[in-house]
Amino acid sequence: MGSAHPQESPSKARGLADGMYRHAHWYVLALFLLVFAGFFKTYFSKLGQTDLIRHIHAATAIGWMTLLVVQSYAITHGKASWHRAFAKLSFLLVPLLTITGLFMIHIMLARHPLQLGSS
């Protein structure tokens, strides 16, 4: 009888590691750095001047991006069990990221309401 989480065969894991995804963790890390640069002026340079919801949103976003880096590294380096273990964190991070993102949208719209019909 099979286990609840079948292990990938070593040859399949090697196939992933040899393919274009072998360096995926570097691609995600580069994206992470691009996001940091994009939010530097409006968030990171003003850490002491912002509210708690923005800090929670930033922490969950950073956590989620870090999770993507770690998971892609783990799977391409034959650590499928680590990949699955870290995936379980996404069940906490993604809902928190979504909820705080909705709060951020609310805050931005309250500050600058949409002006429908005006050009």
C-alpha cells in the first residue's frame, strides 16, 4: 500500500534539477530584490512612520516570497520532504497576505477615492 506522500524517484528529481527550473530559487530571489527596490522609497525607508497593518502585510509578503525561494531550492536539490513541510506554511501566509492586502486596498481607496466617469 502506498504512503500518503509518495516520494519522487531520484531520476525524476534529477530531471527537475537538470532542467530550466534548476536555478528557479535565483530567479525568485531576483524578483524579491526587485520588489524590495520597488517598495524601498514608500515603505522600507519609512519603517518607523507607518502603521501596524502595513508591517503585517510586508511581513507576510516577505515570508511568502522567502517561502518560494526555499521551496524551489528544496525541490531542485532533492529535498521533497522539506518542500512539502514548508508548503504547509503557505496555508497560514497566503490567507494573511490576502486579508492584509484587502486592508491595504481599503486604506488606499479611503485616501484616494476612485473618481468614476471623470477624465
